Amino acid sequence: MGALSFMGYFQRIRSSRRLETDCQRNVEVVWLLGRLAPGFKTIADFRKDNSAAFQATCCAFVQFCR
């Protein structure tokens, strides 16, 4: 699920509903998730519950790129 959130971040997809749609139609996402199709509520809850970890990871990535 974390990979889906990062993929959405890098492709500028902020909406959980849009990520849910991508889980069904985008071949790369289907492969990345192993044919799982989480609902928008599952995606939104995962993002909410792990927001601190995502922020820390993104900050570390930006520092690495600099």
C-alpha cells in the first residue's frame, strides 16, 4: 500500500478515489500491487495512519537528491 501512495505522489495524484481507479486500469499499478484492488477508504485510512512516516521518507528523499 505504501508503494501505491508514493506512486500517486510522484504522478501528482492526490485523491484516494483516483488512486482506486488507477488500481484497476493502470497496468503498472496492477503489477506493483500484485492485482490487489484496495478501495478508496482503505487508501485514505492508510495514508492518514502513516502520515508521519511518509513525511519523513519524503524529506529524506529530498535531502538525498540535494
